[in-house]
Amino acid sequence: MTDPEAADSGSTDPATFASREAESTAEPVVHAVGVGPGAPAFLTGRARDLLAEADVVAGFETVVDFARAAIDDADTDCLTCGYADEGETLSAFADRVAAGERGVALLMGDPNVSGYQFLGKVERAVDGPVRVVPGISSIQVAASRARTPMEDTAFQTLHVRGDVTGALDRLADDAGERHLIVIPRPYDWMPEDVAQFLLDRGAPGESTALVFERLTHDGKSRTETTLADLAADAGGDDPDDTAFSDLSILVVRAPTDTDLP
């Protein structure tokens, strides 16, 4: 068991901590479950089963809210948090698990996509193996809508704390050769800013750029333009400086042969 600040302690970045080695084959004390992109219909059967059996559930408030319909036991206790109190919340969650309760930590989408920072904090907080239960990610939905097969696509998330230069460089290296799927970061690396970065690094300005907002949610939208036109509105780091919401996915299609029969 760790102290109340366990979720934020240690010199290793939580995402690096979570990916330091292959998952243990020992019986897990906690399941880290992906809740999908938000719509209840995208919650997997395995996730529903684990939530139905859970004694205590922990996660960010908005993420837990997406899964509440599957938490049908009135005795299941939901411990919700924000960034300010996640360490305290995960410590309380760990205490409950250590006492023998069945614990489920909830992550948005698929834990393997932009979820390892929270996963690492969960692993640091609990005393025992954590089993990851994949979910449906918004990038899978975006790939389907944009018809960009994952084997022909480079994916990068910018929705992390810290420096994203490496991720941007990898996108630039693949621009024009592979499709790109990007999770922007509100609000300093929004779709327009990513488009400008790619143009500056030589990406074809005529490439088709699609921005999907609120995928699987009410009010979902799709904007189709070119990389050059999208980049025209780059700049700024406030919500008013972008045309898109914080629930956006950017897809840049690589040139393809459109003369197929």
C-alpha cells in the first residue's frame, strides 16, 4: 500500500511506469476498464460484467458518469475525482481493495489509447496486479468514418501532459505516406495547430483533413476540408481560438488512387 500521494509520487512518469513490463499473469486485484467513447452502446460486454460485480469503482467523474447505466447494484460505491484530488481518491480506492472489495478503475475509451497516465497512477496506488480490459476507442470510430485502415495509418495522441514534440515529429515523418489519426490537446494543439505544424514540415497541403467531434455522442459533427485550409486558422491556446471542441479527432488522409473501379 502506498501513501495518500502515491498516485503522483515517484520519479517515473505514470505512463512509463504502466508500460515498464508485460502485464502480470497473477490474479488481478483491480481491473482497469475502458468505457468506450461515451455512448452506452459502445461499452463492451466484459466491461458490463465487471461493473455489475464491482464493490467499488474509481475514475474521473465524467468517465464514471458514462458507465453508471451498467452499474446496476445500489451497493456499488463510485469514487469520482478530478485532477486536483485523484491522488486522494485513488488512495481511498486502494484501501477498499486492500480490505477485500472488488475494484474497477474506469478509463475513457480504450486504456491503451491515451490512458496509461491514469493506469500508472492506479497501479502505483493499489497493492497487487492490475488487469487492463480494452475498450472501444474514439480513434477506432474515426478510422471507420474516414475509411483509414489502421494498418495503413499512423496514430499519435497529444492528449497527455508534458512535451508532445516526439509525437508531432512522428506524424510529420509519416505525413503524405500514411493516413494520420491524431487526438489533439485542448487547447494548445488543436486540429488547426497540428495542420500548420504538418504543413511547415512539408506535408501536402491538398491532403484531405477530417475533424470528427463528439463521436457517438449527441451533437456529433464532421468537418471535411484540406490540410492547408485547416491550417489557416492555427494559433492561440484558448477555447475561443479554435473552431472545434475538446472532443475532437483529426484524420489526415494520405493520397490514394481514386480511379479504382
